[in-house]
Amino acid sequence: MNTKISIIDENDIAQSIINEAASVIKEGGLVAFPTETVYGLGANALDKLAVEKIFKAKGRPQDNPLIIHVSNFDIDFLVKEIPCMAKKIMNRYWPGPITLIFNKSDLVPRITSAGLDTVGIRMPSNIIARKLIEEAGTPIAAPSANISGRPSPTDVESCIEDLSGKIEYILGGDKSKVGLESTIVDCTCTPLCILRPGTITIEMLREIDGKIYIDKNIMSKPKNDFKPKAPGMKYRHYAPKSPVKIISGDLEKTVAKINEIVQTNMGNKKIGIIATDESKKKYPYGTVVSLGDRDHLDDIGRNLFEVLRSFDAIDVDLILSEAFEEKGIGVAIMNRLKKSAGFDITYV
């Protein structure tokens, strides 16, 4: 398949390119496109044959539900009801990096929801994404625009690397401003439940529902028979080609343990190290990449997937990563790191 690639300027959007990409969606094809979280791989959410192509292109398990992206608040035709708490979140955080789970209407194909009676919906803040949805005239189902299991793409180059030749159209824009997938909140239960942490944190959401909690299934490795209600809950995700191991504890002890592992494997393994600005000079051996300053977790989250992908280019045998405090955005960062490592964590 020949993949058309077009790059668009977020500050000077060429309507002709939006029209071209939207026509692919209208015709049942696939389009990779930018959002503020990560790049998405989109199809008409209401066309089951088009949605099926997403699973095939990504190699995605069919019990892993998709998120529907919309361009406005008119979602009544997609859901059975909009609970009061959901309306409050929509009014405060839409458009933005948060997905809400609703009981779906019969209009939403079961393949889109992975056979569930619920579906996740969000309104991206990225203007290119919203214009694409508007022009397509249909809600767009879109997981991340990568091969299933790999780190999510935050730039067009990563989409091209994973999907060129597999989909009809890649619509490129700026690098994603958030860099982590959206927070997912289940609005079908009381109190609300977070199914995937993101940059809209539990602390922020407790201003709306003081009893909101995080689903225990995202805090540890799920069992094989677990049926995910939201993307990323069950399978190994965000993983580079090389295995990842997390070292968690006091920073000084973490650095010492990583250096010990590197020195033990010198001569037979090429090791990559995910560090921070505070620690990067403390590793005399190994290939060291910094995520940024520990005091700026927004930057660390924004850089995480790009750094994980960077190790594929240098062909390391093992990646060792420092851990982060699981507070605020740190919860989302550690959720993605744990998934990338298959929950392989050493505590020091």
C-alpha cells in the first residue's frame, strides 16, 4: 500500500490537506493524525469494517477497546446517558487530554468497544485533530498510531516508521505537547474510577468527585483472564525492542544499583540507562539518556516515549530506568514505565 504523507502547520492550517485526509476517513480508510497527547490512528468510529482495519494495521488484540474522538460536546447519539459527574468533567477539561467512559448507544459498533457495552470518548484540544473530525463528519476511533505494544508516537517520524505502507494517509503536525495518553475515567460507576492515569491527575479530579479512585488493575500486572475496560489495562505496552528493568528507591541507591548492574554485564551486553538531569553524570558506563529535570515532571512525561524509542536506534540489549515518585503526573509516568517493563521492578 502506498501511504500519502502530508505535513500541516498548526498555525496556518491548509484546508485542502484536511479535506484530503478527511476524504480517506469518509471512504473507510485509515489516517494517522496529531493530537496533544500522542499521534492517533483514526477510522470512522461507526464503520465496523473501517475500525477492523485499525486492529489489523496495528496488530492490536481485538479485546483492547478503542477511544472515540469527537470535535464538540454533542455526544448524545453515541451514549445512553451523560451522568452529572461526567458533564462536570467535560465542562472543565474538554477539549483536553481526558477520556470518559459511558454506556454506549447501539450506534457504536461492538468492534469499536471491543465487545463491551461501554465506550470511551474524548475531545482533543489539538486543532488539527478537531478540524479533521469536523471535516470527516463522523466521530473517529483512534488508538495510538504505532505497532501494538511499542512506545506511542509523539511525532510524525515515529508514525512513518511504524505505519508507512500499512495505512492510506499520515497527517503530520507538531510534536505532541503532552506526550502521554489521556487520563481515562469510568463515568458509569459511583464514585468515579480512573482506568488510566494521565496529566489530568487524581488530585485535579478530586475537585469534582472527592471519592474518585484508581482501579487496582492498573497498579500491578493483570491476570490473563482480565477483560480490559479501557486501552492499556491488560497488555504489555509502550515497550521498545529491548527489555526494560526499573530500579526504584532512593536516588543515590538507585544510581548505585544501576551502576552495579552495568558493571556486572560489561563485555557481554550493551546497556541503555534512562536517567534524569540530576543523575546523568553519575553513570560512567552505559548509554545514558536523560528524560529531563525531576522537578519538571511535565517535561519527563512529554519525553518518555521518545526516549524509549531512541534506544531501538542504537540496538541496546537491556534498558535500565530510574523510577519516579507516584504522585501527581508521576503516577502516569510510572504506569507507562511499568507497562514498558512488563512490571519488572527491582526495589532498593
